[in-house]
Amino acid sequence: MRNFVITTDTTSDLPKDYMKEHNITVLPLSYILEGITYTQDNGLEFKEFYNKMKNGSMPTTSQVNPTQAKEVFQKFYDEGYDVLHIAFSSALSGSYNSARIAAEEMLEEHPDCKIEVIDSLCASMGEGLLIHKAVLMKDAGKSIDEIVQWIEENKLHVCHNFTPLDLFHLYRGGRVSKTAAVLGTMINVKPILHVDNEGRLVALSKVRGRKKSLITLVDNMEQQIGSYIEENRRDGVFIGHGDVPEDAQFVADLIKERFGIEAFVIDYVGPVIGAHTGPGILALFFMGETR
């Protein structure tokens, strides 16, 4: 059995230290801001990125292309490794399809290669949580096939609950209507959204006020978590934010109080996701019975 590596996309939003510690290679989705193209390797500091957005800069993003993916896969093949690639939801980006095409080309050229490309149907640190599970299994000695089977059987148990600070950037990305965005901002309505079983971004409900929206994320978690509470206590809950660390800590404290969970990974939502959700996004990721 050959050794294997885990790869993913920029959109997994795991801390750089975590990626380095576990030797996870990232396929680069890029973003363009004020006429400059950035990737994970030459990107802005996250706080600076969100400050630019707060001051009116409007970033755009681009997906991984098959050539980029193939270069990474070829490198690991040449070094004697198999590859487990966990990709951003196919419903939100073409990056999964690019990786799939690259893997198929590699197999045609090198019939002995093994590259498993998984459509995570997850986004941001939900994708990151799935990677974390794969890392734990790899460290425990599980084979690439065992991990692929577990992911396919369990990826729809990765729950994503999130709320933006306002509706403007969701309108810009076509997620809500202009009327809803303007009216919602005027009356301080905060949408609650999630990623559904098809990997799509879907609105769940609306509440009045920021604090209520943060509490609602945890209320929804209580309905979803079911028998997975011990697993979340053991492996942790992930919280991503768009430069609102105090809101992230508020949610973590509420989860600790309600469920006795003390293991958290809290970090920024990166620019590729943040370009579409905007400053102030607060996102909660955990294992649950149902999305």
C-alpha cells in the first residue's frame, strides 16, 4: 500500500498552521481585488482584506482549473504518493470538476496512479471539518479507501449554519433579491442560511437583530446535533468569521454552556468565501444528524 497525501482547496479555510502541521496541500482558488490577483501564497492579511471590503472594494473570485490541479497531482505521483483530494462543493464552484478532469487525465497517462477526488458538498470550514476527520483517520492508520468510504457515508452529517452581517453581498452574488437586501438592511433583518444536501447555499429563516441571529445558530445546532454530541466534544466544533472575533467567541461560549463542548477551531473565513459573504459573516460547523 502506497503512502498518500490529502489535498484540498483554498475554500476549506483551515488555519495555515494546521495545514502546515498536517502536510495538506491546497489547490489555489484566487481572488481579484482592486485590479490585483491574489492567491493563498500571496494574499492579503485577512483583516486588511475585510477592511477593504468595508471601505467599498468589491472582490471577485476564480476557480481552480484542470491544469493547476494536474500539476499538483503529477508532483505527488512523481514522488510516489497516492492522493486524496477533498473538493469544494460542486454546487458552488467548478473546482471539483477541474480536479476530477485532472485526475482522469492522470489515470490515462499513468494507469498505476491512484487519485481519489471527493465532492465534499461542503463549504468553508465545513469542508475543513471534513478534512480534519480525514486527517484523524489517516493518523490512526486508516487506508485511503477506508477514508473515502467514511467521507462518502458521512459528509452530509457536516452541518453548516451561518449568518451575514447584512444582505448586500448575498444580493451581489444572486442569493437574495435587491428588494430583500434593501428592506432587510433597513429593518435590521438577519438571514440564517445553511448548505443543503446538494451542497447549495440555502436560506433557512430570518430573525431581527445580530445577537438574535447568533443565538439562532446555536438553537439550530441543538435541533441538528442529535447523537453526535460526544463526537463534537471529542473532535471539536469549527467557527469561521469575517473579522468579528468577538461574535465568534460569543457563539463558542454559548455552545460550551449549552452542550459542554470545549474543543473549538476559530479562524477567519478566507477571502475566496468572504468575497461572497462579506465582512461580519459568522459561520458554525459541526457534526449532526441532519443538515
